[in-house]
Amino acid sequence: MTAPTDIAGAAAALRGGATEARAGGTDVMARAAHRADAGPFTDLGRVAGLRGVTWRADGSALVGATTTVAEVAADARLRAAYPALTATAAALATPQIRATATVGGNLLQRNRCWYFRNPAFRCLQDGGDTCPAHAGDHRYGTVVDPGPCVAPHPSSLAAALLAYDARVAVEGAGPRPVAALYDAADPTRDHVLEPGALLVAVELPVPAAGEAAAYRRATARSRAEWPLVEAVARVVFDGARVASAAVAVGGVARTPLRLPEVEEALTGGPLTAEAVAAAVAGLPDRCAPLPRTGYKAVLLPATVQDVLERLIPA
Ligand SMILES: Cc1cc2nc3c(=O)[nH]c(=O)nc-3n(C[C@H](O)[C@H](O)[C@H](O)COP(=O)(O)OP(=O)(O)OC[C@H]3O[C@@H](n4cnc5c(N)ncnc54)[C@H](O)[C@@H]3O)c2cc1C
């Protein structure tokens, strides 16, 4: 394992995919313990300039890739500007994992399908030609646009960052929208960052005046679990009227998703319980459940409704 101390050294060690980045290690070390396809590693833990939050003069924030999830959750200035991001960070995994897991690793972690993680199986994500979960036990699988691979995307921060229209900075390349990290049409990968590329930071835009945001997750148990469905909502108010809305969900599809139909339905009018109920009413039609994921077609509108109702002005 190499342990570079600067960004240039880390980029050089990763270049071409010769080694795999290890940030907090909570995903890669679990994979390495069970499968042969992880490593050798370049450890990012000592790389100067990758960790911490920088504020630009215009009020936008840069969150370094090795900033831990716990640091994001505890950052008061981030919480004031991007409350749904810090709420998402505070809700995911466990205190121990949040203390180690990083923003970059969270966005680029591999899926948690038990067939993918089990060396006794081959699947589309590791060179196989079928998805064993399709015919097998896919109770935590996708419900929106289920394609050849039915593992939902595991990153909670990705959904929050989608709702905030965040971008990622990649060493040696221009910034790109968070959504460009993912491709629902590719069943062989959980993200489409080029092999060997180094994610340097996440860029959050200046919060709008009159912005409010919230995060909710539906879980099968209260802690140490990925959500069954999670939702992030960000609404910009112009007086009592919704000037714009951003709604993103996780746990339901191969990638974190924005819900443009809900956003459009809410924009222009007041945010009321009736408006929210009407906006989410079509979401079950967006779902195409697998035999064991029909419950997510119920949880999806309920979770989106719940998160939006938290933003209704008193
Ligand atoms: C019980 C449990 C519950 C969990 N619940 C949730 C949950 O609710 N929501 C959620 O989102 N996650 C959840 N997780 C997963 C956890 O959040 C991830 O394992 C963690 O965020 C990964 O971050 P890391 O820094 O440890 O990544 P690592 O394991 O270090 O890396 C993960 C991947 O990212 C790549 N990588 C990391 N940093 C960079 C970089 N800067 N540039 C390029 N590539 C990079 C690595 O090469 C690797 O492929 C849970 C985990 C457990 C065990």
C-alpha cells in the first residue's frame, strides 16, 4: 500500500487504475475481506489538502473528499447553509462508521447487495452475466426502473448533494455535477468515475435566500442500517409561494434520483399539505416493483410526502 502526502502524489499513484483509493476504508476493507477484487490500495488518509471545509468569498462551500461524514454532520456553518446535507450525514450508518467514512468514499462506495458481496456468487457487477438477486432474494432491491442489476445505490450523501445541485471536483478535470458520477444504464458499475481518477472535493452552491431543506429516511431498524427509502427536499420560497423545489430520493433505483415531476408540481404555488399530497400522488406509477419490492412503491410517496411536509411554513 502506498500512502502519499499530497494530491499530486495520490493522483500519480492512482493513475490508470493501478491502485484503488482507500479513504475511510469502511467499504474497501469490507470488500477486501470477502472478495479478491479490492486493492492494492493508495491510502488517502495523509494527503494534505483533501480534508476539511473551505468557504469561498461568495458563500459557497468546498468540502474536501476525505472530510469525514461525522465532520460534515457536526459542522455548524454547513448545518446553517445546507441543513439537509448535515441531517443526512448525521443519520447514516453508525457513529463509528461516520467517524471514519469520508465524503468521497461515501459517493463512490460499492453497492451492498448480498450476492455481490458474497464470493460464492458472480453477478453483473463482477464479471458475471446475470443478476442472482433478480431470481433470488431482492427484498432491498430497486423499485424504479429496475434494470439488469437491481441493487439500489447505497450513497445517502449522493441524494442530498443531488438536491443541492452540488458538483464534484476531480483532480486534473473540470468540475461535474454529482449526477454525472452515476449511470443507471450501466449495470456493471456503481459509479462511472474513470478508473484511477481522484475525487478532490464537493462544491456546494451558495444557498438561496428563502431556502429550507429537510431529510427523512424509512428504515427497517432504527440504526446501523441503510434506508429502505430516503428523501431530501429543498424548497426556495418567494414569500408564501414555492419559487423552486428540488427533491431527491435514494434506496429505490440504481442511482440516486431527482423527482422532476414532484418538483414541477410544487413550483409556483403555496406549499400546503394538499399540494404535497397531490405532488406525490403519481409516484407509485413511477415504480415497477420486483416481486419483493412492492412495499417500496408505498414507502416512496410516503417518505417524499413526509420530508416535504416538514417544510410547510407554520
Ligand atoms: C451498518 C452500516 C450501515 C451503513 N449505512 C449507510 C447509509 O445509511 N448510507 C450510506 O450512504 N452509507 C451507509 N453505509 C456505508 C458507509 O457510509 C460507507 O462504507 C462509507 O461512506 C464509505 O466511505 P469510506 O471513506 O470508508 O470509503 P472507502 O471504503 O475508503 O472507499 C470506498 C470507495 O470509494 C473510492 N474512493 C474513496 N475516496 C476516493 C477519492 N477521493 N477519489 C477516488 N476514489 C475514492 C475507493 O477507491 C472505494 O472504491 C453503512 C455502512 C455500514 C457498515
